[in-house]
Amino acid sequence: MSNIFRRVLILGLALLAAFALAAPALAQESGEAQVRVAHLSPDTPNVDVYVNGEPALTDVPYTTVSSYLSLPAGTQQVTVYATGDNSTPVIDAPVKLAAGGAYTIAAVGLVTDDSITAQVYQDDLSAPSAGKAKVRVVHASPHAGAVDMVPRGGDPLVADLAFPEDTPYAEVPAGTYTLEVNSARTNQTVLTVPDAALASGGVYSAFAVGTVYADSLDVLLVQDNASTGATATSTASASASANASASAPADSLPDTGGSAWLPLTVAIVLAGSGVVALVLVRCITAA
């Protein structure tokens, strides 16, 4: 009887070890990502945004940057239509989201020259050092050429940034700045942004938008960590391709499921954990 009890105890410990090893991988795969959309295409009308065929955002105007929305990790299909017309999408892009990641999906470019496209930016919502703010710059102004962004009287935040690139986040002392957007490697200021307030602990994105030809250049300064629910880290990669436009405030996106790879991943993890469990059993039994 004591041998039977001993074997049951060993088997129980082995199973617990297997589940303990499998749990982190399962949690990572089945987690959520934080996603927002930004309508930064100046000649595109209002749009509706769908995720995996389900409506998420409607009637989104130009220069709107939505709050962060929760989506399951995995590959999600983001489709955008001109508001009121869901016959032909202006964007239909697969977007790969990793658990714990934060992303901005932006519509950049122009409809008139067929340069409109979806751009995915990886966000970093981790807090800056005490007394500091974090800021990055996104060049979303088509045909504007490369730019430098310089706080008046300070060192450049950005040098030689081309459309549609973004910069890493940089820490700066909290305060109110006058930002100057210059043609790259020159002192020629094409746009001045006065009273740009960067609060201690704030994380910001400065989106350069509009066009030179329409004299509509502007900078949208958005606080990325303004939402109390947005606490993701940017440790994941993202990819997307297509033509188009997107964005607008909302509270949540429909849970339409993650990647189809989840069952296979679970099987592999459990199989590997089973091997470890078997080794543990043999070691304990031999002892």
C-alpha cells in the first residue's frame, strides 16, 4: 500500500511540474494586446473600421487617434471602408499582435496619388524616469521630405526623419516646450508648435500630419498612456500591409479570437512538459 501511495504522490508531483512549466507559455499565447488606430490620411473621407469582419469603429474623421482597445493576441484582419460603403475596402491588412504588446495602426499617404497605406507602429507605454516624460515622433506628412524636430533652445529630438517612419521614445525633462519642425539638416523652420506640455510620467507621440502643398502641416501631440487601462509593454513585433485609412474613440473591440496556431502551440508545450515530467518521475523513483 505504501508503494502505491508513493507512486501516486510521485505522479501527482510530476503532473504539477508539467502544468507549472506549461502555464507561462499558455498565458503568453492567450493574452491580449493594446491597439489603437489613427486616421492620418489628409484627403481620405471618414471611415469605418472592422476587425475580423466585425464592426469596431464607425464614422472616423481625419486626425482622430483612438484610445487603446483590447484585442486577443494573434493575427487579426483589419479592414477599413469609406463610411457608409462596405463594398470595397480601402484597407484590408493582417496585423500580427503579441500578448502584452501595444500598437498604433495608422492610415498614412494620399488617395489622390494611390499612396495611401496602413502603417503599424510599435508603442512603448512603460513609465519614464521620475520627473521626466517620454516622447517619440511619427512622420505622417506625405511628400513633406525628411525633417528635424527641435525643442527651441535645446538639442534635436529627431534628426532626418523621413515619411512614414517613427523614432524610438526619448526621455526629456517634464515641462512646456516650443517645438520647431525644420527641414532636415537645416535651420529652416517649416512649422512651430508652441506650448507643448509634457507632464511628468507622461508618454507621448507627436504625429506630423498634413501636406506642404495644401499648407496644412500640423503636429498632433497625443498622450499614449492617458488611458488607465493601457499598461502594455512594447516587447513584440507587428506587421501589416495594404492600402488605406483608419480611427476613432471606442471602449472595446469584439473578441474575435486569436491566431489559429494556439492549439498547436498548446500541444507542443504540453508534450515538452510531459517529457520533463517523465524525467522527474524516473529521477525520484531511482532515488
